[in-house]
Amino acid sequence: QVQLSESGGGLATAGGSLRLACAASGRTDGRYTMAWFRQAPGKERELVAYITWTGITGISDSVKGRFTISSDDAKNTVYLQMNSLKPEDTAVYYCAARLSGEGLFGSWGQGTQVTVSS
């Protein structure tokens, strides 16, 4: 199992930017797909972006053109660059990892709050 720890959340105004980081520790030598999810109050958890161990990325339509996912393998860290933030981006953001061949994201971080004011 890999342990995940998010950082970088906080308060931003609409139109502003934040960068989230997810640091992995433990068994980081596996082939993982890393992802960012978010959950707003009263709403279901939503997949925001993912990046595979081969570097393939995917972005939710709700944030396409505004958010970018990237990774620094040397630092075992995945980033979510969030630009042009909107109040509807307010949520707890979670980092998750899925080992290649597994169907579910088995490792999760504790989450980091992002609040965007209008």
C-alpha cells in the first residue's frame, strides 16, 4: 500500500489559482494511476483528474481548460494546478492511488479543503 498526503488547499477568490500537491510514501515502486477527486457538501464524490504511470492524463469536463494534473516521479508527488477558480470548485479535494490491474482506488489521502469565494 502507498500512503498519500495532500497539501496546498486553502482560500482563494474567484479567478484565482491554487496548486495542490499529493506526496506518496511507502510502496511507491508500483505502477499506479494517481487521481484527484473532490466532494462538495451534499454532493457525490467526483473524479477531477488522473494521471497513469505512463503519463496519460484525463480531466473532467467540469474543469477542463482550467485544471492541470502533473507528476514529479523523483519526488513521488502529483500536483493539481487549479486556475480560473470558481465558487463551484469549493470542495474537499482527495488524492487517490490505484495499482495497475486493480479496479478500485485503494489508497486515499486525508483530503484538503479548497474554498473559493466570489
